[in-house]
Amino acid sequence: MTAPAALFFISAVTTTLALFAPVGWMALALFTPAMLSFAFMLPCAFGAGHLVAGRGREALASSLGMVGSGLLGPALGPLLVGVVSDAATTASIPNGLGLGLLIVPTASVLAGVACLVANRRIFDAYFSRR
């Protein structure tokens, strides 16, 4: 298992626990892996992008990686959390915001699975050429 995928899976578990933590300091401590997962993901994403793009197109791969990480999550995340939160509040479910924030661990699990799939495809493509 790759380090970014493992960190995404760990951050999904700790983020879920943090959303139900009874004390503020415990929630902050449990949110730390989620905060670090983004920082640890970027160098691996650049390296994978450079391998996929090929020689001479590394800058394009880096820029697309930055656009994907900087626009997709920050743009769609609050929208999806708000939709789930509003739907839960309309259905008279208590703590609708907490329920909406459970999208974050789900996204972390999906990111971990995407890292594993990308790692496998890059590994197969790299070693099948030799």
C-alpha cells in the first residue's frame, strides 16, 4: 500500500472519530491526519503526474494536479456538505451539519482507493515496458 493511500484511509477513520468527539482538544488531535494528508498527497501526485505525462510535459502535469487539488475539493466540498446538511435539517434529523460533514471521510476513502488504483496502473505500465 502506498503512503498517501494509507494516510487517506487513516484520516478517514480519525476524521469520523473527530466528528463525534466529546471534547474540542480531542477533535483537533483527531483532525491532524486529515490536515496532513493533503500535504503528503501533493508530492506523490506530482511524481505520478510526471510519470503519466512523459518527458517534456511535466509542467503541464504539475499545473493540472494543482488545479485538481485546489479547485475540485474546495469548490464541491462545501456545496455537498450544505446539501446534505440542509436535507437532514429539513427531515428533522438532529445535527444535520455533523451528518453533512461525514462526506469528508467518504471523500478520504475514495481518494485512498484512487491512489491505490493509480499506483497499480502506473506500476503495471512502467514494468510492462521493460
